[in-house]
Amino acid sequence: MKIIEFSVQSRHRCELINITSRIEQIRCEKRLTDGIITLYTPHTTAAITINENADPDVPRDILYGLTRLVPDDPQFQHIEGNSDAHIKSSLVGISETLLVEAGKLQLGTWQGIFFCEFDGPRTRQIKVKLSEL
Ligand code: ZN
């Protein structure tokens, strides 16, 4: 199957955007019942992660923790001034692999899929590759 692309509009500099229903919609439209889905975001200041989807304080705390881990630092030399965002992107990672079996994404009860914006607001792209197995 060809790569499917969709865009996400972030509204803040740092933000986690839940994309679980969008991925499930693509899986359903393409009738993938058994296989894997690879998610990829072609950006250097964004990422994709899977984490708790129940308590909205968890995404907030993830952003807070990442900002404490990688604060803006006057020693950074990158001219764009967004080195913290580049580092967060590398720490979290720009792709995820999802398992699909019996017509269902094999996420845990509390898991959701999040696009991570670290240098917004911007329009971002997400690439989705479905592979039947
Ligand atoms: Zn930069």
C-alpha cells in the first residue's frame, strides 16, 4: 500500500495532539485487519509517541518533564534558537510502529497515539504506511 499523508495543525509552541482516532480511521478505510502500521513525521522539531490517553495531566506532565530535562540554554549555538525542540525530537523519536490484529489496533487500554509539537504553532505532516502481514 502507498504511504498516506495527513496534516496536523498545532496551536502552541509545545503540545501533544491525540491522533489515535485519525489512525484508526485510516486503518478502517484501508481495511487493514492484520499487519503493522508505521507512523513517521518528517520534521526535526516534532515527534510521535504512545502514552496514557486517560488522564489529560499525563500529556501535560510529559511536556513539563521534557522542558525540565531540556530547558532553553543560552549556550546553544544553533541560529534558529530552537535547539531544545531539536533535542526533544531526538529524545522522543519521529516514528512509532503499531500492531494490528483481528481488525484492531493492539494498543493497551490506557494508550493513545500522540503527535508531539516542540516548536509550534505550525502545520505538520504525518506519514502512515500500512503493511499487511
Ligand atoms: Zn532549528
